[in-house]
Amino acid sequence: MQPTAAVEVNPRDLFSVEQFAARRPAWTPAALRNLILNAQDRLSSRGDRIPGNGLAEAGAILRVGRKVLIDEEAFFRWIASQQQRKKAAA
């Protein structure tokens, strides 16, 4: 038997939708669920590609089975990148 390599993992602040909303009252559970729903690219009923909001690519959403967790630091980095993108477009 080969020994398994130890994987070093840095702990992150991960919260469920409800926990995140309780911790950050500016974000309601419904608003967070909407962001999560629209995080990835999807197809319209006509087959047109609808781009996602980039939240998943930012690493802010983690799925473990049916459980959806939000990485708080990555979420706020994504928020900052959205602000940078708006300033660049203006």
C-alpha cells in the first residue's frame, strides 16, 4: 500500500446562505440565492447562452453534495472586482 500524500489545507470562512445573511445583514437569503442561481453560464429557452455573473469562477461558491457554502473572503473580492469592472466601463 502506498502512503497517501498529506494535503495542506488553509481553513477558510465558509457559511451557509442563512449564516452568511445573518452575519452580513445587507445580504438577504433571497438575494444570495439569486446570485448563486445566476453564477454560471446557462441557456435560455431558445438555446441562447446567458453569461453568468462570475461568482462561481471567483471561487466564492462551494458545493458539497446539496450543501452550498459561501467563501466570505472570495465573495467580497468578487464584489470589489464588480466595482472595478463598472469603473472601467464608465
